[in-house]
Amino acid sequence: MDVIFPSGNRYILSQTLDEVFDGLYGYAMVLSRDPTEAEDLVQETCVRAIQAIENLRPDGNVKSWLFTILRNIWLNQLRQQRTAPKMVELDVDESSADIAVEPSKDPHALYVSKVEREQVREAIQQLSEEFREIIVLREYGELSYQELASVLGCPAGTVMSRLGRARSKLRSLLSGSLYTPDRQAKGAAE
Amino acid sequence: MSHCEELAGDILLCLDNALTGQELEDFRAHLAVCANCWERLEEELALSSLLRKARPLYLAPQPLRARVAAAAEQISARAPLSDRSGRTRMQKLSRWPGDFTRPALSWKLLAAITLVLILTLVFIPGALQRVRAKDYVEAATAIHRTYRDGTLPLQCRSRSSEVVTDWFAGKTSFHVQLPTSKFVPKGKTVYWLTGARLVSYKGKPAALVAYETPTEKISLLVASEKSVVVAGGEEVRSGNLTFHYQSEANFEVITWTNHGLAYALVSSLAGSPQHSCLVCHQNMADQKLVEH
């Protein structure tokens, strides 16, 4: 029966995958801290989403649904790892992850952009898992507060306060890279 | 809890242009007298700017995209033939993000269809143009339906054309410039801007601008004219512009091109072409142009 599948859902899934693919990969990188594991997480997420598209409610939010699937897969893996004997602690190595570059920029701008991106990545990796997750979902997954509440399974108020604390911590970690008009004015006066 | 602590959440909402009405006025009034909150807002703006510059934080590897597309193709192949609707879905998905779809039809049938298509395109002048024009109209209505149903949420919510114009900056290969907001006397507002988002048309970013009337959602799809043909339907000339009016899937669609961009305005506003324009433009200086 065609009616069980709301018109436009298949279109919206392919559109949303186009839109959030880098965001999903970024979220997977932040959760797993391993490029190979992140790729597996994203692939598994997409496969499950494609298989389950028929069950999606007509008013369902595809973007937060995709992030929720990825998060659930990750949490399931963590549970399995906890029950299995731990063999090796892997170092965090992101060197094999693709560096995001914009081809239209000049070499200097590219360099500055790369340095800033590295600083941001390092600062985010220093955050607690809870803060890391909410920052990446908000800033790089571009989820709304309501979508964050849905993915993280907590009230919108909790999302706001957690995000506020996460940003505060991130601000202090990135204080050397942040230039506010006030600070610039002070620097000029000195 | 101090007043400043109470307003901490408002700073986050302000960053997202999510504060409106009295809340925004109260927040502005507080900023005018509180140096601490002003400084905090500047710090948050600086942080947001730095985080935005680092987008995307990680770029998904190309082989991963290919693997996902291949997986979609495999799922498509496994779908039972009796499930025709399901198969259509999987075929559509397996097109993402590249050309990974194998034809599900036999080569004889495909050859026959190809021959008919070629003959049609050769012997019927303008057939290819009409097919491409139809494609843009269909895409615009599909996008409008998903937006109207709430499954395609706006990425930028604002009634300010300036805010929406700024939001589009750098996001598309073309410049999106909405007309500056004009003052309309209270009670005379026929339609208003609600926001915008990016969509994909022929694999390239296109702009979706959303409007509302008291009873209706209206969307405007904007893409580069290079990838679009605008033709067909009932033609109405207004100044240097030619508008094409047509009905598609229970929606009224108006398409036109201007300054290298192709536009598709989709709504459920029925009536003659001139009447549907006047619904929104009845108070504007170009009314005479529309009426003629």
C-alpha cells in the first residue's frame, strides 16, 4: 500500500543525507575518536535508516532521527565492549581522517583555516564526553535545541544549561584564539 | 539567581536569532545597561564565529560515501519484486550520492524507451526544453510539499530579509539577495517571510525561501539558471520578466528567470495567474504591472 509511505519521505532522506553526511561523520569521530570506527558507525547508521525509512512517521524529523540512530549504535557498541574483555587501548589518531578544505581559498587563508580547525578539534577533544557531544551536535550537526533534546533524550532546559556550560569550558580552552571587539580594543590601547 | 544569570539562556537564543518580540526588547534593554552581559555576548559571538570557521569539523571520506551508496544499491537489489513501492524507494535512495543505480528494467525495454525518447526529442521542437522545465517544477513542488508537511524544517527562522540574506552568504554558488524589508501598516500585512534553508537541486545547493499568509505556506526555490530551464505553462509578461504559470500535483507554480537565477514560487493559491500575484502584491507599487 503506497499510503503507508508519506509522499516526499524518500526525497527528504536523500536530501538530508546529502546535507548531514559530514555532520554525521564528525559526530561519529567525536564519539569514537577513531576514523575507521567512525566510518563504520556512519555506514551502519545509513544502512539502518534506509531499511527503516518505511517506518518513519510522516511528521518525523529525519535529521535528528539519523543522529539518534548513530548514537544508539554507539551506545550499544559501548555496552558490548564493557562486557567483553578489553584487549588494547588505542591511541587517538585522527591523521587519517580527511582534512576539510575549501578549494576556493588562497594558500594563506587555507593555512589559517587549517590551523584554526586543528585548534578547535583539539579543544573539543579536551572536553568531557557530555560536553563534546552537545557542542558537536549543535555546531556541526546544526541541530536545534528541540532536536538536541530528542537525540540526547533529555529536556530542552537541560540542553540549554549543558550547552551553556560546554561553551563556557570551550571558550576558556580557546581563549587564545578568540578575538572579541573589546579585547581587540584593549590590545590596540596596549 | 541574579537577573544576569536568568538571561544566560537568552544569550544563546540571541546567537541563533531565536529571540523575538518582548523577549528581544527586554534583552536589548538589559544589554544597554549591563556591561557584563554585553561582554559575555561578544565572547559568545566570537566563539560561534570561530566554531563556524572550522566547519566542517571533519570531512567524510569519499570512499565512505561510495560504500554507503553501494550498500543502498544492495538493499535495493534484495527488496522483493512484489513490493513495488518499496523498490521504488530503494532505487531512489540508491541514487545517493552518485550514479550507482543499475537499471531494473530489461535492456530490450530500455532500448525501446530510449528510442522513443530520442524520436520525441528530435521530432518535437522544444521537447527537451519542456522536459527540463518540468523537472524544475516537479522538484519545486516536491520540496514545497515536504516543507509544508513539516518534514523539511527551516535552517534559518527570521522575518527579516536582511537576516535571511546574511544567512545565505557563502552557502550557494550564487548570491541570494532578498528585497529589503519594507514598512507595511499594521493590519495590511498579506504575507510575511518566515525563514530559509538550503536544498539540493541537481546535486548543487539551491535556496529555499519560505513565506506565509494567514492561511497558507508559500515557498520560493532559487537555483542558478545554468542548471534550470524555465518554460511552459501559461505565460504572463510583466515588464522585462516572463512568468510561467502551471499546476503541478495540486499546487500552483510560477516560474521565471532574472539576473542569472531561476525562481519557482509554489503555493496552493488558486485562481487566474494575475489574481494569484495580486494576493500578495495588492499593496505594492508594482500592482499596475501585475494587472496588465
